Amino acid sequence: MNNLRGGLGSGDVLLGTLITLDSPEIALLLQKAGFSWFFLDLEHSAVLDLKSAQRIIEVLQPASYAVIRLPDDSETWIKHALDTGCDGVIVPHVSTAQQARAVVERAKYPPVGKRSVGISRAQGYGTSFKEYLEGSGESVAVIAQIEDVEGVENIHDILDVPGIDAIFIGPYDLSGSMGILGDLANPLLAEMIDRVRTACKERAVPLGIFCPGAAAAQKEADRGATLIAVGSDAGYVFAGGSAALAEIQPKG
């Protein structure tokens, strides 16, 4: 499998799902179902930490891309996440070009950025140290999540920042930023998303988005999104159990 930056640049649609549970087994089953990338949510999951995320990444790679969504854009979180050997990071609530530049600087080794060097899984615990330091800049993806009105307003400036490999839209938080939390069918939200979509298309920057289900994912793929997260591990477990029980009609 090619590296994630290469995959994003290919133009192929990458279908993934959200990982919120501390279960490499469930992640592996979803990989076998056919998902090509996995969105490990360290921003919101109460049971995922760096240790559990790394265990899941070890199961998923190299057959699939494993991407960590960070709790914030701090230097500490960025370097710790990248040291797991993940294929990329999604940085939440990127709203300005200044913030985007700081994210890239923290994610790239010198001379491009200021990422700190240490021994970790990313470098095979030292066994592939030189290769990783020389190649990570071309393989590890830095993805800015746009989920605030301010981020939409500044999208062109954010796209101008070298080193931002893709934009990922967070529709739920964006709706909340607009005062219409959870109203994903609201035309005002669609208009805001279209502004980001159009800007990414103009700059030839890959666009990603979270979709609650298959129908929404198909629409986004038809509109040009290429990094799509569909549903979640917890949701698929619930849906499978619910569907089985719905078909059983006990007597009595």
C-alpha cells in the first residue's frame, strides 16, 4: 500500500470509518470488511489513548491507513501521535493560516519544521531511524479539520499554507458553530460546506468529510470528496446486533 500522502494525491476515493473503541479486534474486522483507512478519535473517545491507538495501528498497518485525530494542535500531541507510526494526523478546529503553519511546523522535521526527534515505533524503535527521518515528510499526511465558521471564512488562506495535505470537514461542530447544532440537512450548512469544497477544488487539495451513513457518503463521493469516514465502530456493532434481533420473532 502506498503512503497516505500518495494515496491522497492519487484522486482515488478512500473510504474509512471512525474508531472510538479500544478494540484492535473490532478494527481488524472492519478492515476485513473493506475499509481502507481508519480515523482513530483521540479527541473525543474516553477509552482511546496513545497506547491503545498504537496497538490498533499495529494491527491495521500496512494493509490500511491509520490516522489519529488529535485532542488539540499542541506540539506535544502532534509529536506523540506521529511517534506511534500513524500514517497521518487530523488536527481539529483549524481556523486560521497562522494556526495551520504552526501545525505543519510541529509535524515536520528540520529544516522544514521543528518536530522533535526521538526513538519510537515510528522509526522501528531505532531500527529504521535514518529512513524514517528522511522519508516521513513525504509519507505522513497533515490534515486540517475545518469545523468552525472562522475556518470557512479563512479557507483560502489555510489552503495557501505549504504542508497542509488535505482538508477534512467536521459537519457536526460546524453546524454548532453556526448555531444549528446537529441540523445536517440545513441548507445554510450545505452552503458553508460548498464554500470549502469549491476552494479545495480550485486549489486541487483533497477534501475529506465525516458521513453518518452510506447514502451521505455516496453523495459526498459524487461531489468530489476523496477522504470519507463513514459511521463508526460502535455504530456498526449496534447496527449489526439490532438488525439480527429485529428479524427474530419469539413465540408466546
